[in-house]
Amino acid sequence: MKNIIMVAAILPIMLTGKMAFAGKVEDVQSEVKKACGKDLSKDDALKQVKSLFLSCVPGDKVDVDGCKVSCLKSNSGAVVGQ
């Protein structure tokens, strides 16, 4: 019974985690398509959200599967995680 309650409490958190990046995944896919002509799966694009939106410097290029894609972060003053 305790395990069921624990899973029920954690499940909404896990589901909202992927939904938080829903629009960003499509942005990554379209940017890679535009820059390199490659089709990126949703799972691979989800893995690239951090590098293209959170941890890059605006104006710099980020390597995505051997392809150079522009950083998608819009605010150069934003520092994530500090």
C-alpha cells in the first residue's frame, strides 16, 4: 500500500517534467532541420534542450550530432543554476 501511494505521488511530477519542455523539443527539431537538414527524433531533441536553451551562450554554436546549431537562449543575462 505504501508503494502505491509513493508511485501515485511521484507520477504527476514525472509527467510534468517532459511537458515542461514540450514546445522546446519542436524548436530544437526545427532548428536542426533548418541548420543541417537532419531530422531529429523527439527523444534526441529532448536531450538537446539543455544544451541549446539553458547552458549555451547566445550567439555561440552548439554541436548537435556533428552539426553546428545556434544557441536558442534569448536572454544573454540569464544564468541558469546559479
